[in-house]
Amino acid sequence: MLTTIVLTAIQSQASSHREAPGSALDPAADLTDFYAFVSPEDPTKVVFIVNSNPLELPGGGPNFHRFDDDVTYKIQCDNEGDGLEDVGFGFNFKTLYNYPGEFLYNLGDIANPANLNATQKMNVVRIDSGVMTTIVSGAPVGPANVGVLSDPTDAYTPESNALSSLTSSLITTAGDYRVFAGPRQEGFFVDLERTFDLLNLANADNSNTLLGYNVHSIAIEVPLESLLNVSDAPVQNEVIACWAETTRAKRTTRAADGTHSDVGQPVQVSRLGNPLVNEVVIPISHKDIFNGSEPRDDLQFLSFVTDPILPIYMEAILGIPNPVSFDAGLGIGGREDLVLVFLTGHPALGTLPDSYVLGGPIPGEPGKVFGAFEALRLDLGNPASGFPNGRLVTDDVVDTALSAMAGLLIDGTTVSDGVDASGLYFLDTFPFLGDPWTGDDHPKGTHDL
């Protein structure tokens, strides 16, 4: 029987929203959520979604939120298990102002591109072991949902689970791929207000204070077979370990006229695999380090996983016992169950490849070693369960992560924060996250921001 423990006095932070001191000052490059799942529309395809721009107020004009032309957005996948990307996707943007003499974002119906002052185009590439292939050039990016006068025909339909006409027009098909970029409603749900009011969560009406905010999303649908490593036969590894990242030029020089120039090789400024890791596992002294690090170097953070601080608070405030240690046979010590959840994949969830041993050889890959590193893992052979076997847009990742921290993930007990997805709309089809809330009439949680 599923037991629910309602969390009323402490809660984890939002899923990578302003999670580190550095990225909090760089919202366009700050990754908020990362999703990976086999498409419910086509089991031969995998969908990746990465979001940026946390706490995006829908009516934030006249210069509405957008992707940054100076940022490269990336999705990386390791299909071997050594912490190095084998398949990657890169996304770059270009902003144009069609009416530079105007101050308005649009001059009429946003469904007509000719009425948009600010527009963006997206280029998408695939990278296989360093070899780059263009998927699409100049894909349209969705406009902001400015308000009812700017969308007189309801081309966007945020309060619907059906694909709207405007969103449909923004989906680009390129061979076996589909891509989408633009504003979406924030699909993550959490009570931010009370969390940061000195953990003021001992209330019966905890609500989703992100309700009514938008994010900027990149979604791509990829052929499943193209993500697999076929060289490891006859022991086929169907688990992929994926993460998202953003990079900027190392140096930027700004001029008095508003122009700037970028110099130097790109530097990684944000990284996101599993939700909540950089919030409640990594301490503030290491959050920016984590954002700039590569998965192959994650052993530097191992002690924060094997000896986490959050379960101490959960025991002190909620009386939920702190497991302190959990012997999973890894020979590491401490919370080895969390090592399975976050760093290697879990055998009970199908995210640890059969016959793979931590520190052991990777079948079919001479000289390569199966490592421990933070990433969102997806078993392509059995993807239906949801986070932490991949992540669906509807998953309640806060409850799942808290259950894992309490050592209760596998036994079916749920530690809940009392907040659900009420009021949110998710699409039944690609790109799955609901249309952006409109600028002049967006809903909020029950205790207003």
C-alpha cells in the first residue's frame, strides 16, 4: 500500500530556479528544468525538453523574455556510462528587430509574424563524437503571449490540453526530427513563497506559487535508435544518461552604444540533469563549481551525496528518520542508495545497465570504465515509469526527490510537500508543455505573489 507523509515544515527549493549565486544573475542562461522521455505519440522517438529564464512574468514588456543570442544551449547524452557525451544537440538563436523605430514588442496580432517587432530564429545541430551535423537552420521561435488585444483570435490557448494553432505553426519538422522553441507555461510546481519565508510551510493551504509564470523552452524529438550505442553488443546498454548545459564566451566587452563583443572559448555557466541536485544536495560553496563542471569530474561532489544535509533537517523537523547510511554493495559507504539514484542508475528502476559494475569495464568499449556521475538516466527499453527513470512533464519530482532523501523511494512510501499540478495545463502532443500564460490575465497561487 502506498503511504503518504505530508511535508508541512520543510521543502526543497524549486527545480533549478535561481539555484546558484552565479546563474541567478544570468536568467537567460539559467536552466530551470530538463525532461527526457519516450514520446507517447511515437515509441520510436525520444523527447528532450530544456527550459531557461526562471520566474518569467508573462507581462514583462516592453522587452519580453527571450533566448540569449550569446548563449549556446546544449543537450548531452552518454550512451556508454563513462560520463562523456556521445550524442549532443546544440541550439543557437538570432534576434531581429523588424521595426527599430517602434518601442512596442508587436504592432498587431502576434499570430501574424509580420506584426512582430522582436523575432528570433533558431539553428539546431547534432554532434556525434565531435562530428557536427545541421538539423535545421532558421526555425521560428514562438512570440510572447502579450495579452488579449495582441492575440484576438486565441491563437495561443494556455487553458487547454490541446495543441493550439500558433504552437502548431511553430513546430519545425526536419527529416526524423521535430523541434520547437518559445515560451511555455511553467510546468514545475512548488510553494516558493513559504519555502523562503524561513521555511514557513506549516500551513494547510500550501500552493504552487509558480502558477502563472512562464519559461522559455526548447523541445526536440529524436529517433530513439540514433541515441543507442550499438558497439557494446551482445550486452546491449539501453540506458542513456543525459544532461543540459549552457555556455557563454569567456569574456565580453561592452561599449557605451550598447554593442558588445565576445572573446575566448565558451565557458559552461549552467548544468542540469536530475532536478533538485544543485539545490538540496550541493552546498552553496560549490553550486557555481557544479554548474561549470563536467559529469566525468563529479567524484569531487561525492561526499555531498553519501552524507547529505537535507535528511538531517527532515528528521529534526518532521521526525522522519535519517537513514545515515545505506549499504548498496558499492563499497563507498554512507548513503549508497542516493549514489544509485543520482550517480550510477538504480537496478530496481532499470536505469543501471545489466552486468555493469561501478569502476568496471564497459562492454564493447576497451579501456573505458563505468563511472559515477550526475545525470538524468532513461531506460529506453522500459521507459514508462517516469522520474527518476527519465522525467515526464507531469512528474512530481519534489515528492520523488524527498522520498529518495528519506530512503523511501524504492519501498513505495511518498514524502509529499502538499503541492500538486492543479491549475496547470500540459499538452497531449509535442511539445507537451502548455501554451504560455497571457500577459494581462494570468493565474496565481492561492496566496498571491
